[in-house]
Amino acid sequence: MPDSSGPLIGGLADGGQEQSQQLIQAAIDAALHSLPEGESTGVCTVCGEAIEAGRLELIPGASDCADCAQKASRPLPLSNSN
């Protein structure tokens, strides 16, 4: 008796791959939209210091220096109230 599940399984695999590609594209689009646009003033909006040239080359619209950007992305430590 021939196996009739072949096309069904193949269709499910194709659908899963298409869904994965859509999820990957959505993640890429979200990352691109999170990047700053335009030109930077070259001055950090947090500390007022100059933004590193290398950072501006990688992220032309950067508004924060590397130190301030890293501090902003780091979770705050839990305080010990004992």
C-alpha cells in the first residue's frame, strides 16, 4: 500500500519553513527600525561627552556614547535593603 502521507508532511514542512522565514524577516525589520536615523550631533545626549568616532561609523545616527548606551541597556542591580 503506498504511503499517502508524503505530500501532507511535505506541505507542513514547507509551511513551517515559510513561517520561520516570515518570523526572521519580522525580527530583521524590527532591528532595522530600532536603529537611529539621520546624522548624529556627535555629542552624547546623556553625559554631554563626544561620541566615539568608531561608534558613529557603525551607527551614524547614534545619540549616546558607548558607555551611556551600555549603562542604559544593563539591568539595574537589585538593592539589598537588609
